[in-house]
Amino acid sequence: MVIGGVGGSGTRVVVEILTALGYYLGNDLNGPGDYLGYTLLFKRRNWFIRNFEKKCFEPAFRIIQESFLHESPLSVRELWFLTNATFSMALHGHNHLREGRGWWAVNRAQRLLSQNTVFSSAYRGWGWKEPNTHLVITEMNNYFKNFKYIHVIRHGLDMAFSENQQQLFNWGPLFGVGIPAFKDHIPLASFQYWVKANKAALETGKSLGTRKFHLLNFDKLCTDTKHEVEKLGIFLGVDFERTFYQKVCELPKTPASSGRYKQNDISNFPDDDLAFLEELGFGY
């Protein structure tokens, strides 16, 4: 089970729901519940852009799988991959702010190799949340057995005016979106990235089908919680007990930032991109 989406989409609450349902989502998480082992291995801008077309991600997937299941030792190839990832992250960090340098990277590698926590039959299933996973949905599906992916999407105009623009600065060029030179150019570029990144994820979702790919609208999750939780339960194959169902439905909360785009000028946002926003059920 993997959870992803454009950064700031509301993936944190999905971690809370799945944890409550008995899923094991890793032993090295940050505050929003991102699995930092994936961050170390994949959120390396230069390496990822160089390898995006090659799709040479198997060693990283094997390292992640072993960190959860502890089935067999890592190979020399995998250990070398982890060493290179750690060295690269320690030098450059994982975003345009260069966060993740130095000992942060070393600590992540140590946690990946740790034998302290392991997935067991006590859990309903295992997986992780890291927003950037939407870039490699097909590759994860090809590698992991019984793969399921939850793609979380939030109102694109609210996302455009968010402080969280790491994905834009990391991966914008992969989608033909230039890195904005000035702060007041960020919202338009961010919205264009949101459109293109989500279009790509939804196209992949069509090829995977509804048994493997679930689109979760964060705004609807907050306003029509019971219906969205029921749909998520069907996707997961979970039968809710009444009291437990009520507990899960209490988790999503509409954030104060909802509707923030209304205080900003969107007159220069392309009509085609705004049409895609409406196709997904978001008004403006």
C-alpha cells in the first residue's frame, strides 16, 4: 500500500486512517507521516532526473522491501546503491532549500538497515506514504506484489498558493514547467505543475484499474467524510465495525487554508488548466 500526491494534498490524514485500520507504514517517519527511507533513496533531484527515463529503480525498491520484511540480506549492488544515495543526500539534500544534508542522510540509512521493527501478521498490511511516489507508480506496480496505490488530490488553486512548493522546484522540469525566478511567479507555475503531475498520475491510474489505483479527493474527504471513507474501505477490502467506522470518520478536518486562493488573483491562469480543475469537481 503506497500513498502519494502533489505535496500538501492532505496525505497525512490518510496515514492516520490506515494506521487506525492496522496497516504498518514504517518506522522512520517525519511529522506528516512521510516514510523517510523512500525520501533518502528517491528524492534526489539530479539522480532522479538522470534516471527517470531509464527506470532503474529495482535496487531502491528491494532496499525498501527488506527494511519492512527482513526476508534476506541486501546484495552488494543494493548496499552500493544505498551508499551512493546516502553520500548524494548528505552533500545536496532533498529539496531546493538543501534540507536533508549531513547526518540526516546517515541516520536515514541506519534506519533502513535497522532490524528493530518488522512487519508481522499482527498488521493488516504494510506500505508507506511519501508524496513523491506518484512519479513511479508504474514501476512500483511492476515490482511489488499485491500493489495498491492511493493518490490524494486537493483543490489545485489552494495548492498553488501553498508554502509547500518542494515538488515544483524538484520535478517541474520533468513536466515541462520552468522553475520560477521570482516569488510572485510561483503560484502560476505551481498550478501548472499540479495539472500536469495529476494528469500523468490519473493516466497511469486508468491503466492500473480501480483494484490497484484509488483517487481520493481530500476536499470531499473533509466535507463528505462518510461516503469517501466508505469508498476507501471498498478499495482496501476493509469491513468497518460500526464504532470503528465512526472513529475513522472523525479524523479528516477541513484545514484553515481551504479556499485561500479566493484572496488571490488567478486571472492569468490558463483556461485549459482551469477546465481540468473543474473536470475533477473543483469549483472556483
